[in-house]
Amino acid sequence: MTEASIAIRSLFLEGPVGRLEALLNAGAPGATHAALVCHPHPLYGGTMHNKVVFHAMKALNSFGFPVLRFNFRGTGLSHGEHDHARGEVEDVRTALRWLRREYRLPLVFAGFSFGAAVGLRAACSDPTVAAIVSMGTPVAPVDERGTYDFTFLRDCKPPKLFLSGALDEFGPRAALERVVAEAAPPKQLVLIDGADHFFASHLSEFRAAIETWVRATLPTS
């Protein structure tokens, strides 16, 4: 890993309702892809500094990919207010556009929990997204608004990894298996034994699962 690939840059993206606070972990020369990682629900403490988001970034950055993280609207120093999974889809599109302009590389999208639920909507419809990692996919209700709708995954063509803890309280196995079964191929479901929604005490296995799938799915050199 080169020195450049571990450099971290703070920046702001110009989003639909103002600036979005972001961090970029630089990639290696000759990177084959650039990546975006989205954080969990901001009303429950989710930010781009979340441990799961950090470990996903480290997994993707280990291939030399530049990796962007950002705070959704109303989180940290990002402008605007939380929009209950509506405007946040546009925040993800803003970040994907920035990566496209900056690197002109195929993109990898990864999202954790709320970040997966909203980010999948943006990533599945983006022709420059070459692979998708959905972590802790929240198929069970997370608040009074009920569960998320994942029927759009039937038309989601990029390769997809669904990675969850076997004891995920927001992703019961039977419900998650139904969502994955209805998603367009190619796809893979990986459940980490003993892990909960936040992969507590299992983050090394979590990171290894992402690295194994990326290595098997994408040209990385």
C-alpha cells in the first residue's frame, strides 16, 4: 500500500440542500474502481465515523480504491434536515456523481443499514456502479414509519453482496432471504454467525467477507 492510498482528505460536496461533509481515503495509483460507503440511520446516532462504515472503507481501500464517506443531510456539518429516506437518496446520487467526475472509474457502492436502504435506490439505477455491498440490510421495521420497500431490487443488475449478522435484529433471516431471493442476479447472501446488526466482536470477519467477495467479483489489479 502506498503512502497516497492511506491519506485522508476532508471536503464538502455540493448537495441538493447545501454542503455535505465528507472524508476521502485516497486510492493507489492505477486503482481499478472508486468506492462510496454510506452510514446508518442519523436519528439513531449514525454518521460516517460509524465502526461498520469505517471497516467497510478499510476493506475497499485495501484494494487501492479511493473511498468516499459522507454525512447525510442534517448530520454532523452537513446542511439541511433529515428527510426520512427521501432526500437522502439524492445525497447518495450527489456523492456518486462526485466520484464519477473525480476519478472516471467504475464505482463500488456500499451502504450500512439506513445507508443501504437509501443508497441501493441510487446505486441500482446508476450505470457506472459496477458492484454493490448491502450491509445489515434493514428488512424489519426500524421506526414508526415501518419497513423499507426493496421490490426495486428485482431490476438491480450489478453484482450484489448482502452481508449481515446471523442475529441481526433488523434483518431477520427469513425476511432477509426473501428480499435476496427476489433480487436480480448476480447476488450472494453472507451471514456471519453470532453477529448482531452492528457486527459487534465480528468486525474482522465482516471485513474479510467483503474482501473475499470483491476479490472474486471485480478485477482489482
